[in-house]
Amino acid sequence: MTNNVRQLREARGMTQKDLSLHVGVSRQAINAIETGKYDPSIRLAFALAQFFSKTVEELFQEDQP
């Protein structure tokens, strides 16, 4: 799964720590999501989408085979 969390976060001038505090997870979780090492839970995906005023589908895309 790919995502544009990093681009959206950087566009707001935020650090990973800043974003983690807003959505209630660790900075390491944000890093793992941004690097594609971790797919967030539905609850976290919705929290991130809401924070960025996007849909989950706009934020996360399935990798194409």
C-alpha cells in the first residue's frame, strides 16, 4: 500500500512527532506508515484522513501488480 502522508505532513510544515501527537500514535508509527513498513488500522487511517481533510482512499492507495 502506498500513501501520501509524508507529502501532506511536510506541506503543513509538520514533523512526524507533531503529526503523531495530533492522531495519538508514536512518531515511530508515523515513520513506519510513511515508509510503507506498516499499514495503519482502520481507526488510524480515518484519523489521518480526517486530520488532512481527505478521504482514506485519497490518502492510501493499493499497490498495482
